[in-house]
Amino acid sequence: MYTKIMVPIDGSATSLKALDEAARLAKVTGGKIRLLHIIDPLEHLAGFETASVYIRDLIPALVKAGEELLEKAKSDIATAGVEVETELSESPGGRVSEVIVERAKAWGADLIVLGTHGRRGIERVMLGSDAEQVVRISPVPVLLIRHR
């Protein structure tokens, strides 16, 4: 049964819905949850920052926001009586999906619960789908939760 459930969160309604579903599942199976938040500093570059501003201001702000997000989600889930831990990871410039799968493998997760926006058509082609890529490359089952 699923005892180690990885839940990547980004603060969106979709990822928080996935977290709720993972908490229900963990409660039934007696499993624990690891919340994963990935910061991608390159995503926030405008091209006008100096290196010192980037290192001194941008990265610490992203880390702080990520830590706050994880702690809030952890506290919400812990009140439901589910064992939960957090992990903040930085994307080295690759796809977020690859970081999710790599962190799930390293932790020994036996399930990844992931929110998906359910994009279709040109929007999916242009933006790609990290959720779809996780499904393709994950060695463990992936439960996709769609927020309507």
C-alpha cells in the first residue's frame, strides 16, 4: 500500500487540492507525506538584474516564500493527524518534472500525487505539461488531481 506519498506543491489551488487528496489517502493507508516545493530562480529572471541583486535579493526571497508555503501546508495537514515532512529543492535549470521524479526516487516514494491544470490544445503545446512528463518518467505510480 502507499506509505510514502510525495506531493509537489506550488501554492496553486490545483496543488492544494492534490494535497487534500493525498492527506485523505495517507490517513486511510497510515502513510506519511513529503511536501516538495521546487524553486526555479531562472524562471524569475528579467535580464535586467545584476548578479549581486540576483544572489542577494531574488534567491533568498524565493527560498523564504517556499519555506513559508511548505510550513503552512505542513501545519494544515498535521492537524488532520497525518505524518508530514517538507523538502525545498532548487531546479538546476532543467524541467521541474525531472526534479520531482529525482526527489521522489531519492526519498523512496511509492506514490506521487500531483495537481494538473488539464490544459488542452495550443496552450498545452506552448506550455508543455510537467504533470504529463512526471507520468511518463516516474518509476512509481502517479495520481493526477484536476482542479475544476
